Amino acid sequence: MSMFDPAHGLPTWTYTSEEMLDLEYERLILPSWQFACHVSQVKEPGAFATLDLMRDSIIVIRDREGELHAFKNVCRHRGTRLLEGQGQCRSAIVCPYHGWTYALDGQLRTVAAPRSFPGIEIERLGLHPVEMEVFHGLIFVRVIGGGPSLADMWGDNGDLLNPYDIEAMEPAGEITTETWDCNWKVAVENNLENYHIPLGHPGYDRLLDNDLMDFSNANGVSGSRSILKEEPSSNPTERLYQRLAPEVLTDLPEKTRRTWLFFAMLPNTGVDVYPDCMDVFQILPRTTTTCTMRYPVYAPADQRREARILRYLNTRINRQVSAEDKTLSERVQRGITTYGYEPGPLSKIEAGLRSFHDSIRQAIPEAGQTRKPAKFTPLLAQAAE
């Protein structure tokens, strides 16, 4: 089987293969850090938030002693999904099917009709824990544990977040989720490069001096820095943002008030930090030709009129950018299925794509083959049998 030129990205079959998607989910998504929620969403004992992946769901919850936990969102009895969305448990997690009851620390407390379970060992049937880490107030979980911590992954890049006090922020509204009609890798690739900004995002081009080349480290975290232009934008929303940000956000250093930071954390997460707020741009696999975009936004507890206006302007600007990215990504998905199409060469500006593709080929060597293989190496669960 001939091998694909890595300078040209991944072969097109990898964007439509169900076998490939299964391998990506188990070998890339499950062993990686996935954003669950902000610490402000689980402040009080019993407060919980859930994260739904392609086939897995995770609970993050605070117990009576104030400690945070992450568990698989599944009852140990018959596998029922326990909790949905986010909310507050009064004193326990109760399975809605048969009433098995778990303490907030995950321990099984009681089962209904206990005499019908002779010899049951309740102490061995607590909720399955999931690896969890808090990074600048952002709570991440990792279903298949092991690997570097978030602090090690980000390295010095994490210091760039210090001026914003992200831990003290609060949700700036409900989490936005939508379905994009493209393979998850297409959406990730779009998020990993700035090459498309001048033409694909005219608003960003009017508003910002965009650094088309990014900075990266060896642990899968890259970023780029954009600065508000001195020249006023021709668009009134963008022009007002340019004027207000340096005037209103005086608690930040002057340069920070004019800087937008964009980070990508392999394999599927973006962290965007603006002077007035921040967001997590999470790209979750769904099917071979669809993905879920999960987009929570957090902001300082600043209720001044000018600060609220600034956040509103940011929302308008970035809502348009997201719509443009959706259109571009879906056009790529339609295009790459054209019979006989082969990817062209990648620019130096698209270095982030090369790192992403390298990580996929490392996890799934078959991704380096020109044509879809007749047989893949087994999934981890199958290999363990």
C-alpha cells in the first residue's frame, strides 16, 4: 500500500470512513483532555455539570466537603444515564430507572429492594471515577487516563492567561451547541490555521492585525496573537469595539486591552481569550460527516454598561466569524468527496495542520496510506480481550 505525502495532509478517505472515526474517538478523543465546565458552574455542594462526547458522558460534581469529582455518567446497575445538563443535586445522585442512590463523592449509598441482591458488595459499586484537572478555573476531564498534565501541555503558553483572571469569570449565557455538516477533522483544521482569515473573515481583517503564523510547543498547544488595528474599521460594530476596549478595560495592561489570543489544544479544543471575555471552542466528533460545536463563553463579573456593551459587540463579531467558519468547513467536506480529488500542498502558515495530522498518523498508522486499508489494527478494547 502506497504511503501518502505528509506535506499534503491526510488522504480523503479518512474523512468518510466509519472505522477511522471509531479509532479516532478511542485513540485521540478519549485519551485527551476535554473541557467540561468552569469552576463557577459547580460552586456549591451538589452542583454538577455534564459533558457528552460521542458515546460517553461525564459528570463533574462538588461533594459535601467542597471537593470536586468527575465520574462516568452511568449507573453501575444497568447502565442508565444518571444526570443531564447541569444543575443541583440536593444530597445524592439518584438513578431515574431503579433508584440506586449515590453519595456526592460517588459511593453507592443504597439500592432499591436490597434483599433481592444477595451478597451484593455496595462498597465495590461506586461510580467510576474519571481523571480531572483544573486549569485557570477551567475543568477538564480525561476518560482514558495518563499522559501529560494540562500545566505541562501548555508550558509557558499558560502564563499568557495570567492577566485575565479566568478563574474569577462566570458564564456569559447558556452554552451554544450546533451541528456542522463536516467531519470533525475538517472543523479542527479550519481552527488550526490563519491562512483563511484575510478572505474567509473580512471582519477580522478589518478589525485586527492578524499574526498568520502561530507559535507552538512540542506538547500539542499552539497559539496566535492578533492586535486591534489603529485604523478604524468601516464596520460600525467593529469600529465601536476598537474604540471602547482600550477605554473601558482599564484594569488590564494597555497592550492586553488591544490583544486577542487564540489557542489550539490538540486534538479538538480551542481557547480564545479576549480583553472582555473568553471562550472554549470544542469540536466533538458525531458521525463521519457531522460534528458538534460546543461553545461556552465566560466573562468577568463586570456589570458596567460599557463592559456589557463591549461583550455584546464581541458576540456579534464572533457569531459572524463562527457562521463563516461553518460555511467554509461544510464546503470543504462537500469538496473532498469529489471523485479523484487529492489534497494539495500545505503552506508554512498551515503548520498546525501538519502537527494535527502527525498526531493522527501516530495514533492510527493506517491514516498514512493512500487508500483505505482492508483491515485496521484493533481498537484498544478489542486488543485487550
